[in-house]
Amino acid sequence: MAKRRKNSKYSAIILVIVTIIIAFEFYQENFGQPKIKADNQIELISCVDGDTATFSKIGKTRFLFIDTPESTTKVEPYGKKAAYFTCDKLKNAKQIVYEFDGPEKDRYDRSLAWIFVDGELLQELIAKEGYVKKYYDYKANYKYENRIRNNLNDKYHIFEGE
């Protein structure tokens, strides 16, 4: 009888440990930072605007899920500010990491990726600053879209009706 209790005690401990590991993996996959691999680290080549930049390895890249005001051929209100914010984050980053999520290219042959700057999701930072004009959906369920939706602040309303 004592042996059976001892075995069930060990089984319970193992079950708790496995549950913790699974919960941690789920959290990391859905809310944490990407697992950084040497092959998904990139360097900034040039900034384009608030939601587009050119990087080593993946070329001209459209940031997934967000749309900021234009600041290139057509200048929209807050477009230059959005571009400055994004470029400042990218130029001052110690590490830039990309993660594909859904289609890897759009119809203009731009890469589509989540961009992490020093461990922070760039799209989320842009949304928090109020520079997200609207969501840009490439017909996919995106891994981090709820993080962006949940972190929009009141500044977002400056773009309504434009």
C-alpha cells in the first residue's frame, strides 16, 4: 500500500511538471518573444515609412497586420511622424528579428513579417503610439493580432474618417 501511495505521489509531481512545461510553451508561443535563431536575425538596410522597411535576407518588408499613414508618394496626416517613430526604433535597435506568419509575400513581392526590435514587437509599439491607421488583413489569422488590438490607445482615433 505504501508503495502505491509513493508511486501516485511521483505521478502527481510529474503531471504538475508536465503541465507547467506545456503552459510555459503555450505562453511563449502566443504571448512571448520568438525563439531567436541565427537565421531569423536581420539588419536594417533602409526605412521606407511607418509600416515598411528593407532588411538583409528578406528584402523590402511590409509589417504584418498594421497600416500607418502614408509618407512617401502621398503624405497623409501623421505619416511623417509614424515613419520617424518606426525608423528611429529600427536604426537604434541592437537586434532585429523577423517572424513569418501566413503568406510570406504580398502581390508587390514584399515580405510580410512580424518584426521584433530588441525583443519587443514593433507593430505593437507602433500601435501603442497611435500610428496605426487601420488593420491590414492578408486573409490570415495572425499570431500576434490580439496583442495589437489590445494595445491600441486613444490616439488611434485621430485617423478615423480620414
